[in-house]
Amino acid sequence: MPDPPFDGKLATHKPLPQGKAFLICEEAELDDITGQFSFFNVVSSLGFPKFPAESPPLAIYLQLYDGIGRYELGIELRNLADDTSVTAENFSSLDFPERLVKMELVLPIDAMRFPRPGRYELVILFEGQELATQFIDAEVSNGSETR
């Protein structure tokens, strides 16, 4: 099917920022002297004695650039076994003061609920659109553990 004729109007949506880093960890701290982040226990899987289960508090570190103005920021946890959304959370908006500015932020997550063992996808959303994803495995273990 051919494209519709150009009506002289330009698209009004702005592009999403670019993601340079996305980490899930137990803790992320900013050093006041160096201005650098330190990450403690980067997480790729969580172990639970039984399901449904709730994660310990976690932190999501994002490094972004090339944004334009203000964006609404959210996260979603998807169960990949049946492609359902398990958890969705909206954060406040993020404002890029200039296009070339690098933004670093840490999103604190009180807990995520995992209904059953399996692979999940943590999705970062900007303006409701998928910006970045990370896999996280929820596993049965003898005790609560993160890896």
C-alpha cells in the first residue's frame, strides 16, 4: 500500500532518549567526591523458597542521553512464559535540560512480586514506549538469594 500524500504537517512526537546503561542491583550509591556510581550485587536472578514471592528492595540504574525535554518514566515486569504484565509502576517525569546532556538516575524499587518461577523481563518505559529491557530469573532455592 503506498504512503499517504504529504499534508505539509510534520510529526509532533519526539524521539525517545538513547539508553547507554541499564543495571538491576541491590544498591547503587553515588560517591560525593568522585561523582561516580558504585553498584552492589548486580542481579540477574533471584532465589525464593516458595512462590508467589516478593523480591527484596532493588535499584535500577539508568544512563541516558539524547533526550529532548520532559518524559514520563515507568517500569513494567513481564512474565515471559505467558507474556503478561505482572507489575507496572510509574515514576515522576524526567526532564532533559539539553539534548546532549547525559542523565544518570537510580530508580528505587521497594519490591517486585513474582507469581511463579521463570524468566521475567523488566522493561523501562518512556512515554509508555519500551526503551530498554533486562531479563531476570525467579528461581526456587533453599533460602532467599540474589545473583
